[in-house]
Amino acid sequence: LDETHLHRIAEAVRDAFQLNLLSIDVLKISNTNNYAVIDVNYFPCYNGMDNPSEYVFQMCQRKLNSRSSS
């Protein structure tokens, strides 16, 4: 899987749904090598993620900083 492409897909879904936290399920279609988003979760599970509390904390800091600089 192309991680850079998957990150772009995740960012596009995040922006389209205006979500800060989400998880998506993506399939790669073997005969075309295209990707298909088959599920979007607005309340994601953090199983398998290293230090999810730090990630959420940093995301909150970025959101607060972007509001205070506007």
C-alpha cells in the first residue's frame, strides 16, 4: 500500500466531513489499483496506535493555536 496516497485519502475524507478525529476503511481494488473508502467512523478506535492520548493532545493544541492566531 502507498502510505502517502492513503494519507491524502484520509485528509480528503477529514476535510469533506469536517472531522478532526476519524478512522476510515480502505480497499485497494486489485484489477485497477484504485482505492475505495468503504467506511468512515467519526468516533474511531485507537487499538494498535502508539500513544493515542499524545496524538489527541497534540491535535487539540494545534486546533487551539490555529484559533488564537486567526
